[in-house]
Amino acid sequence: MNPADLSRRAFINQATVGIGSLALTRQLMAETAGSAKNTPGSGPWRGAIEPHFAPKAKRVIFLCMAGGPSHLETFDYKPKLAEMDGKPMPASLTEGQPIAQLQNKELKCFGPQHQFERYGESGQMITDQFPHIGKIADDIAIVRSMTTMQINHDPAHTFMNCGTQISGRPCMGSWIQYGLGSEAEDLPGFVVLASEGGGQSQPIASRQWHSGFLPSRFQGVPFHSKGDPVLYVGNPSGVNRDDQRQVVDAVNALNRTRNKLVDDPEIAAKISQYEMAFKMQASVPELTDLSGEPQHVLDMYGATPGDGSFASNCLLARRLAERGVRFIHLYHRGWDHHGGVKAGITNVAKLVDQGTWALIEDLKQRDMLKDTLIVWGGEFGRTPMAQGTGRDHHIKGFSLFLAGGGIKGGTSYGETDELGYNAVIDKVSVHDLHATMLHLLGIDHERFTYKFQGLDMRLTGVEPTRVVKEILA
């Protein structure tokens, strides 16, 4: 077109489109901070930020007891509740409070269904159903004053994982992988493993390990506990590794050419993920081949290779940690005890107690516990009121424990009231837990942000949040 023929309206339209494109490009560049040291194809992502201070932990293993483990049969000893068994629950505690399936029902106290014992030199009160975890009582910090905001499973998992009940936000594993990157050269920096058994197994949606508005390269990669750990990890029949290398190189060359034109973070993610998938074809079979593990180690975990159990996943978690994976998320689905909580706790404890202990003890023996943060807990607790022979969902007070990198072992922190209903001393929110995790990884949660829709988003949200320094070594 002759410039003289360009109308005023056409000129303004084309000019504003160009300005908009420039603005969008600048925003995408801002939202992929750290790209200068993470050029597509240059190697593993090394993180968008430098740690704000010296980290105590290098990696996180989050042992998620999916379904809502009852604090009243695990870590929160309540003799007063035992005295009140069968008596009406005080209305002053429950009136106007969110209750899931017991709403508008007669509420009666339901005493603890298992005995508690003191373990370790610290004398931590722990259920007698956890004799193995009891052996590491002096290594763990039990938080008995956790609170959350969501009373049903899926949104409660979303809140615990993402710091918000809004679906589509990045989970904590994605945030940490984005911020710090990974030391693993040939494995994803964020891996998810799942097992089940011992009670009703609530489903876990894949968005619980999604990257949300972060580039998709930071989402968790689920490994299957049985069969091939990753789908299509082997080459197709008749295709050798050299052939596969040529395909990956050709596809990535096309993607790089396209990316020079559009500078799209998702194209960069595809390039890196093609490279990672190629590396995983060699690394994953080696990772999951437990034939080199001594029999005493398998016996320690109670693991049978390939059985898909929590114990075997704990052993894989240790192997992933050894190989530099930044965030390892284990789910055990089996803690939803609306009925039969006594037998249910016994059954599920047999599945997770030994593996939990073995993982922590094994890391300690390998001098890795000092820089590995372990978190053990569910999305909420259970009510002190009976639901038949079980307990309903509860968000006003529950328990979890932490161990490892930077944690003061043998510590009990926070309290619920004498019936185990409300957290009353030293309350800890999910955001406080996230802030503490980030702190141990060397990250100031208030300074760790990502620009999205014009806002500086962060894992810990905008509510007043604190690092729980009382449980830090």
C-alpha cells in the first residue's frame, strides 16, 4: 500500500495494534523472569529467583494423607473428650459453625477410639497406632493448631496445595519449582506419586499439581505406582534412541524458529519438555529399578517393588530426592472415615506408619534429612462429634507434622480446646504453613511474586501471614 493512501483511521488502528503487541510481549517477558539463565534447550530450569537468604532445606517431600485424617486418633490427645463420650456437644462450640454432613443433626461427643502414648525423650503424645512414627518423635515437630477454610475434600485440597480455593491457580510444587528450579538433570523437578487403601478413597484431581498461570513446564509429573511409571516411556517398536533423538531435534528446531517470532513461554515449555521426555526414557527405568536396593532397605520400608504401595512410593521418594528433584508429592488416599473410624485408622496406619518412619530414618542415615523438608498431613481434620461410628469433616483445628531441613525436632506447637474442636493457642493457617516452607527454602514469601492479570500474585495470598519460627531449629 502507498503510504499516501493510508487513511487516518487505518494508521491509528495499525499503530495501536502494534503498541498492544509490544506491551503484550513486554508483559510476557516480565512474567517469565529468569529466562536469561534458562534459555530453551540450554538445560534444566535453574529458577526465576536467587534465594533471599541462606536456605535450610533444598527439597520438599509432602506426604499428603488425603481424606482428612482424624487428629483425635493420631496426634491430638483429648482425655476430656473421652470423659464426654456420648454426651451432647456444647452448643457454644458448634452453633453457627460450618459443619459438613452433620448440619442440623443432634451432635454428641465421640471419645478417642485409640490410646495415646508418650514417645521419645521429648515425650510427644502420639497414637499407639503409629509405633514406627513414635520412634522418630524426637525428629518431628507436631503442629496441633492447624486451620483451613474449606470443608469439602476437593476445595480443601485445592486450598492446601494452592493457597486458594479458586481452581486454576499454581500449586505449591509448581511455585517452588518455578522459583528455585531443580538440581535434577534428567528428571522433572516436581513429581507426584499416589497410593490408596485403609478407608474411603476420595479422588484426587490432576489440577492439584497443575501450574495454573505459571508456564506449563512447572506442573507436576505424575508417576504411576504400578506398570510403566510414565506412559510411553519406552520407544515404539522399531525406533531406537538415535531415531528418537533425531525426531526431538527436528521438532525442537521448528519450535525454536516459531518462538523467535512470537516469544511464547508455552513454546519454550514445549521445547524443554521434549528434551526432558527424551532424557526420562533413560532415567525413569533406572529410577524405578529397585533391584540394586539391599534387602534390608526394602525390609525397612516394608516395600515390595511394583506393588503400588505407600511404602514403595516412600522409597521412590528417597531415590527422587537423591537425584535432585525439588518437590515430591505423595498422596495416600484412604483417610475419609465417616464411619468405622476405629478400624479405619488401624487399617490405614498399617499402610503408612512404617513407610513414613523408614523415609525419615533412611534420609537421616544418608545425611539428607538435614536439607530435606518433610510435611505429613491432610486437607483437614475430623469432628469431635460422632457421625455414627465415624467423624465428619472439620476445619477449625487439626494436626500435621514437619521434619528435616530447619525443623526443631521433638516439638509440639499449638493447641486445640479440651474437646479438640477449635484451635485456641498459636493458630497456624495454611498460608502460615506455606510461608514457613518457603522460608526454609530460602524464600521470603512476600517477595516471591508473579505478575498475572495486573496483580503481583503469590502462594501465600494477601491475608496477614507469618513464618512459624517457633518450630524452626
